[in-house]
Amino acid sequence: MFPLPPLTDEQRALVERAAALARERFAPRAAKYDAESSFPYENYAELREAGLLALTVPKDYGGLGADPIAYAHTLREIAKGCASTALTFNMHSTVATFIAALGTEAQKRRYFADVVGRGALIASITSEPEQSFRDKFVLQTVFRRVDGGGFHVAGVKQFCSLGDAADYYFVTGIVEGTTTAKAGVISALIPKTDAGVKIEGIWNATGMRGTISHTIRYDSTVGPERIIGTPGSLLSIDLSGFALGYAATYLGIGEAAFEYMVEYAKTKTLRPSTESLAHHPLVQRAVAETGTAVRVARLLLDEAARVRMMGDTEATMLAVNQAKAYCTEVGLEATGKALRLAGGRGILKELPLERWHRDALAGPVMPPSNDRCLETAGKLLCGLRAATLEFE
């Protein structure tokens, strides 16, 4: 509805490809995945057929090598069709950037070929029970060295988006004997087929039900070929991709709700009036407020993606935190207003409004939570030291 900021032909082609898929294929199936709390396998098969599954895999390894601008707007369009697909796709795609930044040449050839060739999916599993990103995050997962240069990895992770649909789990923990994350944080790619991987808790949530974000316990031995990076190196790279993707996803949900809201107002007539709801001043105000918020959020998301491309760490931290906080709040606000505009029908399962609103509920609390985002942005604006994610 609103024009996109200037895009290159390559960026626009990716966004339009995703938009067509989301509109024509993903949206009609979204209610089914929500009702069943089932993974959108069909959507992922079509992402692969469309060449989008390797969106962030570098071109040198057969991927599309999308930049942050193309990525943010592509993800936003996917979310308009199916929020669970967008959220899980963000996990998979962000881990691909970690492999590109930290992996050896052999690892990049191996894992990227698996993504491009057979459509392998990679989950990032970091959250742990009783831990929070609101303050310093203390990893309980321990990597114990074993003969041959590998590690024994044991622990439990929650909110494991992609659940048992993933082919690999990007597991992060601390090397035994190190005292700080800076010295000891490390990650491994553990295959789903590893005998030590067990589903411990089945995902049953209010929203984002198709993400099947199960709780997973693992007790595995991994060789050096599965260790991504060296101790501490994960904290040396740009980790803002997750938050930028969350901003895009939840804004996409809000945009879908806003577009539905406008169409409903233009076409719905309530007796005894002979005019559509669009002629009512209160409806006009609600549409204007929501449309303005959505437009501002799109500009903020686009700016954050452009700043991220410049490589300025502090500027990126500020822009991405502001975008994540604002876009997720707009997603929640837009879905709520669209639901209220529809009246009692808005809570019926036959309309997508209550599902969009339930999905949007997760946005403000996803790490970094909006409270943390605003704290970080406030520190930066005041010239203080800030870090979005801090590990103990």
C-alpha cells in the first residue's frame, strides 16, 4: 500500500518473488498450521523451489547473498502470508550468516551445499530454562574437550524454533574451564539425527504455533568439523541479524492486519447505514493512526537495514534496537486495532485477525525484549556504553 524506499532491481526482484509466494501460497495455509501447531513444510518446499531458502547464503556457495535491505523486506513480505514461516526462516537465515563469518572453508562448502542442494534447515538454539536476555545471560551448556579435538556437549534449550523440522541445531555454550563468555563461548552444528538429541517439551503456545519451538535436550559428542568458530569468536561478529529479522517479521504481521483493516472499512456496511464503514470518522481515525504507524515502521526498518550495511557497530546497534522495539509494537497495535474495527467477528477463527494478534503478542518479548532495546538505545543516545546482548 505504501511505496517501498528505493531498491535495486536485484533487491526488488527478491522482494516481489517472496510477496507472490506469501500472497498466493502461504496465506491460504496459515490458519491450518496455527490450528494444528504444525510446521509449514509445504511453505519451505516452495521457498526452496523459488530459490529463496538460500537467501543469505553467499553467492560464492550457490546462494543468493541477499544484503540486509533485501533480506528485511523479503522477510516482511513472507510474514504477511505466514508469520511462523517468517520467524523460523529468520532463525535459519541468520545462522547462515554466522557460518559465513566464522566457518572454515570446508564447513562453508559442506553446510551451504546442504542448504542449496537438498534444502537443509538450520535452527539456532540458545535460550535456556531459568535464563533471560534481560540482564547478563549465563550459559549453562558446557562444551567439554574430548580426544581428537572435538567436544562433548550437554544441556537443554528452550524456544527451539523449527523444532524437529531442523536438520541441524546451532548450539551455543561455554568451553569447560573458561570463566567468561568472551574467552569461552563457542557453537557447534549438531545434526538432528544425533542419538543424543531428544525433544523434551512439545510446543503449545498462544501464538506463533507453527514455529514448533520445542524444548530440546542434547547429550552429544561432536568432532572438530562441527565446531563453528573458536572460543569467543561468536562475540566478535555482528549478531544484530536476529533482531532486524524480528522487526521485519512483526511489522509484516501488522501490515497484513492494516491492509485487511482498510479493505474491511471500504467494503463493510452496517445497517441502517447505506455507506461503508470508511465513511465513519472514528474508523477514519483508526485507519489513519494505524497507517501512519505502519509507514513510519517501514521507514525505520529500511533505515536500520541500510545502516547495518555500512558496518558501523554503534550506529547499527542504535538503529536495529529502535527498529525492533518500534516495529514489534506496531505489529501488536495494528492487529489489535484491526480486530476491534471488525467488532465481535474479529475474534472468530474464520477471520485471520485473532491469529495475527496472537502471533504479534510474541514480538515485544522476543530477545532482545523491547525493554532491553529501549534501554540500549537510551544508553547510546546518552553517550553511555551499551550492549544489546551481554553474556556472563
